Amino acid sequence: MNNQIIEAIPHHPEADSFDFQKSLERLKQALFCHKLLIAGTTVLTIIMVIMYMSAFPASYQAEVVFFAESPTDGPREEFYRNWNVFRSNALADEGIMMTSSVIVSQVVDDMELGYDDVYHSFMGHVGYLWVESTIGKAYRKVKFSLFPTNQEYSLTPEEFERGKTIISFKDGIILQPVPDANVAALIARGPSPRIADIVNRMADIYITERQNRLIEEAEAAYLALEQEVDKAQDRLEDVEGRLETHYEENSMLLGYEKEKLQMNSWMELQGGIVETEAQLAYIEATLSELNRQLELEDENVVGSRVLVSNSARITLRNQIVQLQISLVQTKLRYSEDSPEVAEINRQIDAITELWNNEEEDEVAQSTEMVSAIYQSLESRKSVLMSELYGVRANLATKRQADSNMAETLRSLPRKINATQQLERERSMLSLTYTGLSDRLTTAAISLATIASAPAAMRIVDYAEYPERPYWPNKKLLLLTGLILGLIMGVLAAIIVDFIYGRVSRYHLSANSSNNAVYAVVSRDTKFMRQLYALPEQVEGTQRKLLGKL
């Protein structure tokens, strides 16, 4: 039994792969048929290369090597920490400043460079050739006549030439840092070996300009700091003058020492006033007590007296005895609560009261004299009155002194505030003056030593005259033109072979069909000319086509 699967679409293995052999055979046939096309394309390419080498100037290259101080140089940085002139920029920044228009224009002016002395880029030189050509000049003339410029300021030919030279010169300058090093190469390109002198001059100008820039910076810093120091000094002298006047007006020759003594004296005076007031109160209280005692004390007292029994008291005593005898007799006849007994008791009480009021003795003879106690109290009073007047006068004097001193001390906070403000202002100005003076000293040192300062960037190696131009490399260009021409010729031959569809023996021999070639007839050029009668201008093309058959 047949297990073969019948496919809907027949399988052709030759369609699944690329036939290298037939393709190579087709390529050989195309090359063999179009030998003149390949040769012509190659020759044309070489001619274009030769025209390029002839039309475009050669480019020479020269380089100057620079060395910059390392930004991580600790000892150097510590030594020159406060010397503001000893500083360096990054190589990238130095490259921008080195290739700036200021340096380039100075080099162009110093060496009197023209456009023919500097580097020409491809498009720049093409534009230059166009501008200098007769066609380009005519085109520009027509364009400016049809579309005139309305600019208020137009460049002169000299200015235009100078600007074009500067721009082209900058295009040919490259600052190339060396990786992992503080070294960079200033590479310049130009149309002649003179580029070595140009780039050396450019390096010298930049180093000089860099040093001049630092000198100008140091001079500007010194002048600016000097002006600020003078201003700070004038302000400081003004504040010191006002402070001195303030001290003189307030008698503050030793600062606040006098006020401190006055404060101590005022505190002592306050204590003295309190003590004097206490003493005055004591004296007044003593005088009040003395006056009270004097009011109670008699001025005169009895010096001596003779006492005898009081006769009235004896009489009243006898009457009391008689009434007591009469009371006993009456009680014998009457009861205790009888009116008679009560009357006798009343009389006894009245006479007894009179008897009690009478002195036992009476003065029969007396002699008066001044009281010693009264006299002592008067003497004490006189002494205290004298002390009172003195204490009052002392207290009044102390109070007046206290009032004057209090008035002086009340103005002390205002004086202290004014003094503190002046002292604060003087302190701030002193710090400003000291800081500016230190900076001025640094600027003076920098300005004095800048000529001998170790530059942060130095030239390691100057450029030498190049032996040969680095471009164009004629051998390389010719070889490249040859190879490129061959490649383009082969591509052109293949394209023409595919486009050109005439049957030839080469096509028939390479035909993959089953059509067999039985014979090859020779061509008859004369017969072909008569048959087609081609124009004379395509006669050359005819020959080429007939030659391929």
C-alpha cells in the first residue's frame, strides 16, 4: 500500500534555496558583457578623486600639549588656600576659553592671517569656490540687484574676510584631553606647515592672556578691596569719634566705673536714709514719751513737811462709835428690820464713807522745791530736740542727694543703650575692617607675586613643523577611488544587465530552461547599420551594444 501523501501544490526543492552557482555565473556574464562600463566607472571615479585632491587644499596638523594642575593636589591646595590668584579651571573650560573668538581674532590679527592661511572644511571650501567663481559672483550680483539688503550696517570686504577667516580657523581647532590625565592637546589644522607657528602663537597668546586676566583680576580685587577698606576705616573712625564724644559728654572716662561707684554710693545712701528715718522716728517717739511724762510730772515738789493726825477724821471716828453704841441700844428695843435700826445703819455708812475719804494725816507745815525728775526730763528733751534738728537736716541733705543721684541714675539706661549701640556698631565695623584688611593683604600678596606664581596651566611641548599633510592621503584616496570605482562599475553592470533584456548567447547559455542552443551566428555590423539606420550621434552607443552581442 502506498503511504505517500499527495500534496495540493507540487514541491520544488530548487525554489527553497539560493543557487549560488547560477548567480555567480550570471555575475561573470554581466562583468564580461559590460567590461567597458566597469572600466569607465572606475576611471571616472579616479578622475573625481584627482579633481578633489586638486581643488581642495591639503590639511596639515600640529598640536601643542598643555599640562594642568590636578584638582586633587592636597598639599598645593593647602599652601595656596588663601591666595585667590592661584586657581585653575577645568580643562573643558580652559578649552572653551582657549578657542574663543577673542584668542582666535588676536592670533589672526597678530599673524595677519587670511582665509587661505587657515583650515577649510569641505562644505566651507565648496562655498568659497562657489563665491569666488565667475558663476557665483554673477549669481550674487543678480540676487543683490533683485533683492537688495536693507540692513543699516553692512560688512566691508575686509571685515567679511576677517570674520570668515576667524570662523574657519575656529573650525580647525580642537582641544583633546588625554583620558585619565591632566594633559590636553591643542590640535590645529591648516593648509600649510605654517600651522605649527600659528598654534604655537595661539598657545603663547592664551597663556599670556590668562596671566593678564589673573593680573587684572588681582588688580581689580585689590582696588575694590582698597576702596572698601577706606570706606570701612572712615565709618569706623566716625563711630569711634561719636563714641568718644559720648564718653566725654557723659563723663565716662573709665567707661561705667563711675556709674558703678555711684550705684554703690546710692545704695549706701538709701541705707543711710533708712537709718536716718529710723533714728528720726526713734527721737520723735522718745520726745513724745518725754512730753507725756512731763505733763504727768509736777514741775515743783514738796521738799519737806510736818504731818499731824487729821482732826476731822478723829471727829468722824468718834461719831461712828457713838452711832454704833446707839445701834446696839436700839436693837434691844426694836427688831433688825425696823426703820430705826435702818436709819442708824444709814448714818453709820455715810459717816464711814466720809471717814474713808479723809486722809489719816494732814500737813501741818510743808516746803516746795523744783522736781529733779522734771528737771531731768526737760534736760533729756532739750538734748533730743537738738538731735532731732540735726537728724532732720541730715535726712533732708540725704534726700536731696538721693534725688540728684536718682535723676542721674535714671538717665543711665539711656546712656547704656546709646553706648551699647555705638559699641556694637564699632564692633561690627571693626570686624568688617579687619576682614577687608586681611583680604586686602591677600590681594596685595597675590598682585605682588603673580608674575612668579606657579601657573595652574603650562605648555609641555610646542608644535613642530609637520613633514607631510595628514589629509589628503593621495595613495589612500587613489586606492579608495579605484576600489570604489570597481564596486560602482560592477553594480552598474549588474543593474544594466538586469534592465537590458536583449537575448544573447550568454543569456541563452545561462538559461535554466530546456531550450537548447544549436548554433551561434556571427554578427554583421554593416548589415545592422543599414537595417536600423541609427543616427550618427548614437553611433558610439551602437558599437558598444553590437560589441556585447
